[in-house]
Amino acid sequence: MSKALAVFAGKSALAHIKQHGLGQEQIKMMVGASGGPKWFVLAGLDRYFCGDYFKDRTQPLYTLGSSAGAWRFACYAQKGPLEAINRLIHGYSHMSYPEKATIAQITEQSEQLLSHILGKNGVDEVVQNPIVKSTIIVAKSLGLTKFEHKAIQLPGLITSAIANRINRKNLGKYYQRAIFTSDTNNIPFDFNDGINSQVTEINASNYQLALQATGAIPLIINGVKNIPDAGTGMFRDGGIIDYHFDQPFLGGESAEGIVLYPHFYNEFKPGWFDKYVKHRFANKQHFDNVLVIAPTPEFVAKLPFAKIPDRKDFTQLTEKDRIAYWNIVVSESERLAQEFFELVNSDNPADKITLI
């Protein structure tokens, strides 16, 4: 059987693994990208991390996520992380919309799913967690992009996409990076990239709203207005600015420990609009201390439809076929977790890792 898991590491990360191995105590931070249902291919890994891998954790684990990545890490920071991630897996994979669902209906479903994931005490558990230190990226919309009406918002999106194509820093004219974090003194990435950023400490009043906002896909889900302590304005999907991230993590080369980044593939686009900019990828130097784990192309080729899930599945498949397909992907994703477990427990894990 072909390998399911591809493993890549930056130079410093690889050197660290050679010296110290891959025990959970070597992981200082995790990163979770945007990507909607693409993350189902990582579900097995999330279950392993929320279950056995980090169960005896006593030192801080910094998490950084936008959109779906932030929702996954909301599960990690609850007292029952495995139960929480299973709620997310089941709830998201079984989402059902009426035919030609409106933005209001989709927004309501999203809000209900988030409440289900967090449960009665999830917000307090995350905010008060002494181990898992959460950071969520949200995009505060400016100009035309702050309006909900499609006839106004769409031209703003198009204009910002064109401006981004010319220069990524132009995004700052249309969006502000809103950083919601549980530790304002130790933000786990360098956000001084020319895009204006604002830092807000998460609390019981703003955490769930920040999570809702970071998953608010433009023109599909309504944004969130006036998040407490973050000022007035319209807040939307954090992936607009930080889709796969393109900044040094934990201080880059000077950092101790490893940044673990489970991803959908070995390709990183800085922002959402960069999907359409073929030549723009994240700077590899920013991944010097990063360990990337992703499904292999051979693994993906054997999945139904020879691809990982995506948002098009909502419209291109029947509900029955979509749910069945996503459940197969979730089941098959356990192979990635098994191979990572074997890597962690091998004698020389660094020998099985490819240099980024």
C-alpha cells in the first residue's frame, strides 16, 4: 500500500527533530489554514492530536488559525477535545441546506453548528485554558467590502482581488487584520507584513463572535458586526488575509521547538485571493522551524472523485452523496494519523522527513 502521509520540514525543524525526536513536548505551536471542508482529510490527525498525542501536555501549546483552522483549534482548547472535534466532524459533514438556500439560512446553520461545537461551557473552557493558547485571525472589512448587499460588496471584493494581484500589501486598503488571542504578550507569529493589524484579547464576550466571523465567507455567510473590545465594523473570513499564512512563526529561526502544520497539500498561498495568482506562494524561509504533514498525491488519488472535499461539493453533489463521500474521507484520514504515530515512535524520524 502506498504512503498516505507526506512529511516535510524546514532546516531548523529538521535539525531539532534529529536531536530531540518528535514527542509532543517538542511541538510549541500548531497552525491551521482556511479551506472549508478540505480539512476533513485531516480529521484523523485532529482526533489523534486531541486524543493521545497531547493528552499529557503541561506546557503551553500556541495555536494559530483562520476560518476552518480556527474552528478546529476551538476543539483542541476545550476540556474534552476529542469529543469536541468529533462534534465538529459530524456536525459539519452532515450540514443540510434547503435548495437555493439564502445567505441568512446558511448563516443561521453556521451559527448553530458553532454553538453545537462549543456546547454549554466551551467558550469559558477555551478562554480560561492554561495550556492551549488560542489565536484567531479575522478580516475587518473596509470600504465597499463592509456592506452585506451583494451589489455593493461584490465590486469591493473584485477591486480588492485586483489590487492584491498587483501587490499583496494592497489588501490593507480593503481589510484590516483583526487578531484575537488569549495571550497578547506572546502572539505566535510575526504580523508586521505591511497589512494593518489590531490585537484583541479573547474573552467570554467576544470569542464565539470572533470564531463566527473568521468563518464568514464573503457573499455566502453574513459577517459579524461590532465584536466586543475589537471596535465597530464588519468582520469576515480571516482567510481573506491569512489563507495559509506567510509570516515567521514563533520568532522564526531564533525560536525553540517545532511548529506543527497539518495541511491539505504541500502548497501554501498567503491569502484567499492568491489562489488566482499562480506565481504567488508563501516564502519558504518562513517555514524554517515548521513541520508540515499532508496527504500524499497517491492517497488523494484513491479517494472518491480523486480529490479532497471542497465547498463545490455542496452544489455539485446530492446531499446523500456528499455526506457519504465526506464520511469516506474522514474514515480514510485515519491512515494519516496512523502513519504519523508510527513516525513519532520510530527510532530516527528525521530520516523519513523531506527538507522543505
